[in-house]
Amino acid sequence: MFASATVASDGNITTNTLSSAATTWDMPRLQQEFVGDDPWQSFNRSMFALDEAMMTYVARPLSKLYSSLVPRPVIKGVERAVDNSEYGVRLGACLLRSEWGGAWDETKRFCLNTTVGLGGFFDPARDWFGIHSTDASISGTLAAWDIAPGPALVIPCIPRANTRDAVGYILDQGLDPKTYVSYFFPTGIWLPWTATLWPNYAAVWSDPWESAITPNADPYTSYLRVMTAKSLLDEDLAIYHYLNEVSTGTAVTRRPPVRDLESRPANIQGKWRDIADYNPRSPALDSLRQRLFVPMRDKDAWWMRDSIFNTDFARDVDERSIVIDPAFPVARYGFVPAPANGAPEHRQRIVFIIPGVGSSHASQSTLAMGEMMHNAGVPTVLCDNPFHWEYMQSANRGILPGNLPEDARRFAAYMRAVLADLSQAGLVADPEVSIVGWSMGGLITTHLAALQQHEDLGFRTGPMLAVNAPVSFDTVTTSLESFLAPTQSWTPDEVRENFVEIGRRLAVWEETRFAPTPDISEKDARFTVSLALSASLPELVGLATRTNESIPVRDYFCRHVRAAYPDISLDTLQRQTSLISLEKEMQAETRLMMIHTRDDFLVNDAERAYLDRTLGDRITWFSSGAHCGMFHTPEFRNEVLNRLNLQVCGE
């Protein structure tokens, strides 16, 4: 058995018991298993609201000021020095759990970093000798002692999510020498010395908070998930042990072996591309390479993101908002003007970017694609995917996405509103509109191309590029269900073990990028990919129905989307969302282009043959890359620009 939850009118969640039979480990079920009960939710949400207010109105402004005065190397150096001063906390936590190797490593780190590292401002222990921090805490030690986490508990300024970890955090402060050093202000108020470090803390934590917590429909729930994931990894010092295994070459490799590139089939009509040195392993694992697709101008070496001097591409984006319907919230989008050295003819165009399922206009992949267009000299609009919760509530007028012809019509109205907003601001003037969409965004792009065969979209269109677009929801759901099916037999202990193993390997890979793909098994990669692709569906349904329950992937379409269109039969709904129904329009619309991969698991062989036959030389097939796993390669970037008749400024 497991629990789902219903959101009452007061915002609290009432727990209901459901049968776990034929139910996979999706996001709501994982949250119930790991986060546990939340009997004090009203109190917790109130306390979290205080944290949000402090981050919004105190920490963020403080971060902007401080990080504009102090360069990134100094801020990071102070962070390392503060971490070095907390040696006693980590040593005590290691000794209490009999982690002798960790205690010795912490001692070596403290001695090296305090002397050679100038009080911890630098980290020669890690950088020169490969001695990694355990990041041990009393919270993790209590967990290692098999003390239950207890109910969810949120206390302002205590970054923990349950009772056990909150108590452990307080005990951590008892072992931290900074707690006992006070600072006297002229007002006569004595404060802990750590208060003088608040500007540095704000600069360090502002960006992670903005990227991990704030963008979600329910930041409180997201906070619980993030803190719980951290707690699970801390329990066994999982990241520390894996870093040591990687450093010493003793890590057990879980990746499947490199497989041969697929040869060009004899009968395809589309263009064929190989990627040099791609070394594909498995479709699910290769799909995770999309995380490598980030802006080239990212993480300024000298200035933090909040600094007025920061040069990250994200700082070039003008976030704007429009009103689609006064009865619904404003819809947000990002706009990037053409660079000063852009070709004049390119400035007469504009590119709309539609990312994959659940992604927003501020997601890393959206920014990376926007940077590509910006470098080609084209004004660019960064959009939310129609399956993103914020888009659904605003531009989609609260209607669950999934009926793609209607979604495309509403997206066209959204595009007209964006163009009107930019025109009114004097930023564009009747430009030719191109669209680049991938994954589910590619499906929307294709339906927009088909729609203009029957009605006026309200703007001039140029090339439209759909990348890794699925052909039908049925194939998508069948594939994701097959990926998640093995989780039906997992016990809670097995889920916890797999979650920690996946989490520690992905965390190290994200941080170090020591290999093109993370070192996880095909089974774990399938679980990770399917969870990521389906994670937004319960969130969408929860917003539409005020519930928070497990939703099988197929149920989203057959049950929830179907309910939004009671006058349309399920067969008709499934048929009109499939690209199979758009054969004539796709053949006739010569401005529609596609880029696809031969090993995309969201498309079957019959659908590949259909796309190749229908589009002919207007489709490019990559021999590898799985689902969007080739985006970071030069070959893909060049093909996108070629299909849009663009080139990088100056070339």
C-alpha cells in the first residue's frame, strides 16, 4: 500500500491510501515514501513562506549588492574557508558513526587547507591530492543510526525537512566553533559571528534556490524533495565514497559498453549525419547527455550570477510578460535581441524556441538553444513548453495540454500576443517567424506547421524545425511504461538503494563531467529518463484537479485529457494528436524541417519510416543521439543552423 494526497481548499494535503498493485514508482509515490507524513503541514507551509520571503526580499537583494562588489573567486574562497572552519562538525559526525577513514580524511584536509590553503581559502587537499570532504553531519549520523526521520518539519533558516534532521542541524551548530564567537555591533546587540557571513551565504545560495525551488508550481513540495534527497545521500556519505572510488579507480563501472554506430539504411530518403567520437552506449543513457547542452557563456569565472558585471548568457535575456486572458495569470517569456554585429537580413527574422516537456523559458536547454540563435544574429523568444505548469495556467487558460491541434491554436494566439508586445515596445516590426521545438515542443511545432495549411496564424512564417518529435502519444506512453515497469516489483528498500546509487553517480557526473555519460546502468538510466519525462504530468493534473496522486503515464491522456474534451471520442482524440493524421499537411508544408535520431526510443520503426517517406530530404537522421542526447555536439548545432538558413555571426 502507499498513500496519495488530496489538496483541500485551505492548501493542506489529506492523505488517502491506495493500492500499489500495478503502480510504478512515480514522483508522488517517491515523495510519500521518502518525505513521509506531513501532519503539521499548515505550520510547515507558514514557516516555509517566511523562508521564501527572506530569500526574496532579503537574501536576493543582498546577493545582488554583495556579489557586485566582491568577485566570484573571493566569494568562493570565503565559502571554502567557512567550510574549513566547520572541521569539528564533520570530524565529530564521522567518529560518532565509526567512519574512521572519513575522520582521517577530514583531519588531513583541515591541516593541508589551513596551512597551504591559507586558512581554507583554497582547497589544495582536493585539487592537488584528491582528498575529498565527507560533508558529514550529525543529521546524517542520526540517519545512519537508523533513527527514523519523523514527520516533515520546516523551521526558518534551518535547511532540513524533517524532525530528525532539524535536531541534527541544531546539534551541528553545537559543534561549530563559530557559534560561540560573538560580534558586537554599536547598537549593543550581540550576534553570532556567522551573521557577518550572511552576505556571502546569500551570494552562494541565491542561484541554487532560484533554479531548484522557485520555478516549481509548489515550491514547498519541491523544497521537501530537495532536502530529503540531500538527507538520503548524506546518510551513507554516498557522494564522498563515490568520489574516492572514482579518484582511486576502484569505482565499479555500470555503463553498458560502447556500441557500434548504425549504418545508413539503404532505403532512406532523408539526410544522414554521423557524430565524430560520440561513442553511443544505450538509448536511455545517451539521452542523459542532453544535460550537457548548456549555454557556452555560463558560470562567469569572475562574477556570480546576481552580479551586475556577470556575463552569463542568462543575463542577456529580457524576461517579459503578457496577458492572454484577464481571467488567468500573466504568461512569461524571455526575449533576446539580435547582437549588434548580426546580419541585417537576420534582424528581420525572429525565432521562437519551444523546449521539451515540462521545461520553461529559463531552463538550461532553452537558454542554450537561445544562445545558438543569438550567436547567429537572430532576435529570439524563449517560451515555456505547453506541458509546463505555468504555461498551462496562463497561456493554456488552465486547460490540460494533450489535445495537440487545440494546443497549437492556443500557442499561435500566445505567439501573436508576444509579437504584439514586442512590436509595441519597438523591439520588432513584422518579422518573419521561425520556430525551433524539440521533443514535445517538436510536436507542437509540427502541428503549428500543419495548422497554417488551413488557417492564418496571424504572422509571416519562415522555416520551422522540429527536433526529436514523437509521432504519437501511444508510442511515447508504451515506451515510458516499459521503462518504468521493472519498478513495480521494487520494495521500498530497493527503491531507496537504487535512488541513492543513481543520485550519487549523477551528482558527481553533473559536477565533474569526467565522462560523456554518467556511470549508471541501463536500468537506472531508463528509470531516470522516464521519471524526468513524466514528472510534470502529476503536477499538471494536480493543478487542474487540486489533487496530488500517482498517475500512470497512459492515464494522463486516456483519463485526464479525455475528460477535458467530453464531446470527442478517445479514438478521435488519439488520432488527431498523432502526426500520422498530418501526412498531407507535412508533405505540403515545405517550410517544415525535422532533425531526428535513429535510436530515439520514443519513436518506433514504422514511425521512422513514415517520417522519412513523408518529409524526404527535409528530415536529417543522426546515426546516434537517442532522445535529444546529441544537442551538445558541433554536428547538431551546425545542422540546426543549416536547416534554418543561418550561420554564426562573423562566419
